[in-house]
Amino acid sequence: MLPVLAFALDCLFPLPPAPRYSPIVLAADGSVLHAFLNPTQKWRMKTKLSEITPALQQAIINKEDRYFRYHFGVNPIAIVQAAGRNIFRNGRTTGASTITMQVARLLEPKERTFGNKLLEMLRAVQLEAHYSKPEILQLYLNLVPYGSNIEGVKSAALLYFQQPPDYLSLAQTVTLAIIPNQPRVLVLGKNNERILTERNRWLRQFQQQHLFPDQDIEDAINEPLDAQRHAAPTLAPHLARRLVSRFPGQPIIHSTLRRAPQVKAEDLTKNYVRRLHELGISQAAVLVVNNRTRAVEAYVGSADFQDAAGSGQVDGVRAIRSPGSTLKPFLYALAVDKGIITPKLKLPDVPTNFSGFRPENFDKSCAGEVTVERALTYSLNIPAVRVLADVGVPVFTDKLRDAGFKSVAKAAPRLGLSTILGGCGASLEELTGLYAALADGGNYKPLRNTALVEKKTPTPKSRLSALLVSPAAAFLITDILAQRTRPDLPMGYQNSRHLPKIAWKTGTSYGRRDAWSIGYNQDYTIGVWVGNFSGQGSPALTGADVASPLLFDLFNTLAYNSPNRWAVPPATLDFRLVCAETGLVPGEHCPNQLIDYYLPGTSSARHCEHQKEALVSADSTMAYCRACVPAAGFRRQLFPNPLPEVLAFREAQGLPSTRLPQHNPACSLVRNTDGGAGASLAITSPLDHAEYVLDRKEKQQMLLSCAAGSEVRQVFWYVNDRFLRAASATERVFFRPPSGPVKISCADDHGRNVDIRLQVQEL
């Protein structure tokens, strides 16, 4: 009958809810990085059972409740003894409260009356029925008061001694054991002398009880007490708030951060940004990732969390910004896998119209033709847009979606060729994860910032591991990015053997609002963003000049004296000879050759035709085709055969260029000099399908220009199928167009023609 009654009472009067703890975020080694007040504005950090050392247990139990391990929550003998002392005034007045009874009182604070004391005893018995002795002791150590708004041994240890409970000395342990009985009198930092006297008295008493070795007691007595209240730990404030929001109600959250790199990253970032203030730059964000585990080891959301003027509480690691040129390495890696490019391949770097989009290089200049590795190393825009046009925007954005780019995934249907120049949104976290994939042979894995496991939910595709690019493509891009000379090491990393070798890429958004620099080696990937959270630009804000110095400082500090392991070429890569002029497989007229990487069976095997053999008259004034070549009086000669747009650029720049002589005017066939396979003809101005608004009063004119092969000498212009005039292939022709729809046609002296249509309106 009695057990049934106890069960019924237990159901009718359940135990009070568990105490509400102060959320704390731990580093990978278990040290506290950041702590928050609990909902009642108290510092009550949860003490785990593993932190209750034998010394702490013995000190607390022997001082508060010597028979704690033997009673059922209430000590009858102690009650009788206390009653005798209180009634007969014999000795010190006591309440005979056990540790379990104190836990009951701390869980449900009540006025100290006889009736409440009885309820306290009943609660103590109930606690003993529900919890083990270690768990009750843990509850006690989490609830004991230490004055002001500090509760629990862990809070006191961290705020007064800046150490967790299991790192305290015997003297510090006993100090914390004696305060809870008189938290208003024994205040650390104010009454240290009185606390020292009381501590040593208890140490002597413990010595008499042979609780601890004599030498340990003597050392503890001689240890000075220099305790002051310190601020709670506040490292990694942005990640700490992110994790607390992600795991609400979790008292202890284990992060992947490492304390030393976090401290260094915060200090370097804060000091660096302080030097940039005079340039109108107020913020920076940093992310450090371990490439092997994808664990985030340092997370700096802003230069100063307390900087209200600079919006310091904004998390720059997760903020969506324009990525500038930082996506180019990934694009080139995709192009390698599709066989479109190899490192030595030359790409046109000339003003180009991509269906109305006219990109410009950062320095507003063009080189004519550049190798892929140079285009990537110097972050040229025009070649990158050309490569994206070949790869395809949907293919590129789909891969970014696989790499966890949420903003790109959402905007994918609206994105175009400008995506590669920063015309999309990305966060530092997403970009750093993408570069970590390049460091790991193209294998993408989501970044980890906590060791906690969330409730099982369907995993989106972007969260899964994926092979974004092949190990061969990742190696080639890494090899290219590592070739650029670091400004802090002008003689190369080889002459600074203690500093790490890295592959790195910079980026600057339109309007100089965002500066990026992301680097990696075998061990780490580090991402840096510098700018203003307000979006305000600065003339000095470029990735190379502003973001890279902080990146190098971080690498030099975190990876100093590292073994400098580096990626090796995978077996799927091979070497081949290519023409030095084009980077293509050598043709019959390619005397200058060099070695280039390629992917057998994947890379393009197109042969080079940078020179073309032609049949010309003895005086080189006339060219012949096979149909009109004379029986004698001609010779064979090699002529440059660049792309029409490259040839047009060279001539526009006044650079030397050689064209084929005029075709034999007596030839009866209107054909190409090579039998019909000549270079194409293209109108470069005006733009196809464009709308033009002209000022009628100013009598504005329109420019006509084209790109033609080197064999073309003359072109013929038509407007709405009516002949306008003849002109040389490189001549710029101006005319006044009619209003309305306009058809413009161009034909060359080899019979090729091209049409475009546009709309003209006069105001």
C-alpha cells in the first residue's frame, strides 16, 4: 500500500522543472569560448559530472553533508542532533539540511518555516528516488549561490579564477566549497582576507580528517588568494549566437573552433581593420577551415562585435555579397573537365559583345590573346566570360547549387554571363567551402562548426558530399593559383622556408564595395572579406591590396613552420606538346612548341592553324585560290591566321598585322582562298537586336564596324537591303540610320555575308 501511495503522490506533485542554465559554447578542446546569461539574467553554467573532481566532491561532502552517500535524502541522526542543539541552546544552531535537501530548496526557494522544512524533506526523498547520488551532487554544484548573479561552481570558477572546475587547485576548490553558506559575506574580490582565513581553517580541519595528503594541504595553505571577478568569455560572438539560436535550450554546445587560432584571428582582424579606418573601411570577416575534416577552426564575423557604428553585430561570414572574381577558379576547373581549356591554351582578350553584354577587364585594357593560366592568375574578365559562355550558365549555376550556394540556387533562372564577374550573391562561408573542395581534389563536403547532431531531417542536395570537379582539374587550378607571386614574399615562398606555400585568389565587387582573398594549402583554407556592412565602397577597396595582406598574416601565423605538403598530379593527367602560339595540338606550321598538361580522352585535340599557307604571286601583291592559280609564277607563303576579332583588335591598336594579298580579281569563282573554310565574318557594331535612341536635333550617326579574316581586303555595307558603300575591312563607317526597324548587312570580298537587325528611334 505504501509504494502505491508514494507513486500517487509522486504523480500528483512532480519534481520542479530542471534549472535554466546559461548557454555556453565550448571550443574543440572543451574550454569555454563564449557564455550567455540565462533567461533570469544569472550566470548559471552547467557543471558536467566529469568536471566534478574527487577533490571537489570530498571538500563539498565533508563540509556540507558527511553522510551524503548513505542517507535517503534526510539524515535522521543529524535532525535529532540539530533539534537538541536548537532546543537546549547547546552549541551552534544548525538546520541539519543534507545536500539533497539543499537541492530541493534551491529548486523551489521558499521562506524558512517549519512547514516548508517538512516539504523540503519530502522533496529530498523524492529526489533520491529519481536521481543517483552523483546526479544530485551535480544539481547541487549547479545551483549553489556565489553572490550577486553567480550560481554554480562552474560559473564561479570561470568568473573568479578563469578556469573550469576540473582545472582548479586544491586551494581554489576549497575556496569555492566554503562560500555558498555565506555568499553575501564571503564575496570574492571584496573580502579576500576573510575568505583566506576561512579557507585555511577548513584546510586544517580536512588535514585532521586525513582527507588530503599533508603536503597538498600545506601547499594549499601557502597558496595566495588573488581572486577578482572577470568578464565572462566572449570569443567567437557571431558563431556563439548562431549556435545558441540553432540549438535552443542546449546548455552546453560543442563547437569545432580551436581557441588559439580563434584568438589569433580575432586579434589580427581587429588590429588590421583599425589601420584601414582612414581609408573608409570599417569591417572584415574571416573563416579558417581544416581541409581534412571541414571543421571551422576560426570564425570572425566582424572586426569588433561591440562596434555599433560599424554594425559590428552583423555576421560577415554569412552575409550575402557580390563575390567579384572569386568564382573564376571554379569555372576554369569545370572548363578543364569539359575539355574546353588547358593551361597553355590561348584565349581572345579583346573587346567583345556577348549578345549585348560587353565586359571589361579591371584595368580597362586588353592584351589581344592570353593563356588560360595568365587569364586566371591576373583575373581577366573578358576571357572568363568567354569560358562561361562555352561552359554554359546553367551548368555553372547547377554546380554552385551542389556546393551549397543558396542565393545562386534561388536566382539561377535569372543569372547570365555576368555571374562570373560577381553578378550573383555569395557568402564568405560558401566561397571558403568551395575553395576547400578545390584543396581536396574537387570533393565538396559541407563545413562543420559544431559537434552536436541535430534532429534527423531530410538532407538537401546542397548539404551532401559531391565531386564538383575532377582531381585533375582541381590540381591544375591549384597549380595555377600557386604561381602568383605573393606581395609579402617577393622572392617566393621557397626563400622563406618557415612560411607556408598557398594557392590564392582575390576578388573585388563592382563599385569596390567588397574585397575578397581566399587561399588554401593541404591543411587549411582561409577566406577573408573586407568592406563595409553598409555597402559603401572605397577607392582603396580591392582584393589584392586590402584583403590579401590579412590573408597572408593569418596563414603566416596559423601555419608557421608547417611541413608545406603540396598536391601531386593525379594519374589522370598527362603531358603533351602544344603550339606556343595558341596552346593547341601542333599543326604542320608550328615550329615553336612547349609542354602542357592535358586530360587524355577529354581535352580538345583540335590542331593549331595559327599560320595558313597561301599561293601568292611572285611580287606578293595577289593571292590565288586553287581554281585560279597559274601554271607558273607563283609561290607558297605562310601568313598569320588569327581569329577575326583578334586581328581587328590588333589593327585598331595600331599593332603590326599581316593580311593576305588581295585575291586574284580575274578569278571567276567567288570563294574563300582555302576552298570555303575561311574565317567567319562578324558585325561588331552596332549590336544585334538592340534598341537605339538618337537625338534628332544633333543629327547623331551610327558606327559600322566588322571583324573579318586576314584574307579580307574589302567589305560592302547595306542598310535595309540597299547598298550603302564599300570600305576596307578595318575601316570605321558612320551613317545616319532611318527610324524604325533597320536591317544592316555586311559582305566581304570572298562572298561571305552577315545580317543583323535593330530598332532605331529618334527623339
